[in-house]
Amino acid sequence: MNMNPMTIMQLQQKFNTFRMEHPRVAPFFGALKNSSLSVGTVFDMKVTTPDGREMQCNIKVTQNDIDLFNTLMEMGAQNNQ
């Protein structure tokens, strides 16, 4: 998969903005990385829209999910250096 370097820079800027606007998200995922996130863990997600509608789903974590999570965390760590 080839990505345009300009697209990568834009994505990095958007991610940095996201981190500034939502400062608790990165520490939350950092805590997950340092905890016992393992195959079979259930990750529950809930969204509440401004008009009060709720949507919820959950996933049972697989090894592929853990590998993806670790790759994303490593990419984030490299961008912070």
C-alpha cells in the first residue's frame, strides 16, 4: 500500500489536532497497551448523538486486532520523537 507523502502529513496534522482536542484518549490507549489486552478481551463502544440517539457495538479482540493496535501505537510513538 503506497500512500502519498502529502496525505501522510495531513493525517499526522489531523491526528495531532485530535490529540490536543481530546487529551484523555491517548493515555487511555496507552493504558490499554500497558495492560493485559489479550485475545478474547471485549471492547465496547457507545456513541451518543447530539439529539440523544445511541449506537453501541462491541468486538471480541483477536490477535489480528492486537497486532494492528500495536502497529498503530508504534507509529504514534515514532511521530512523537
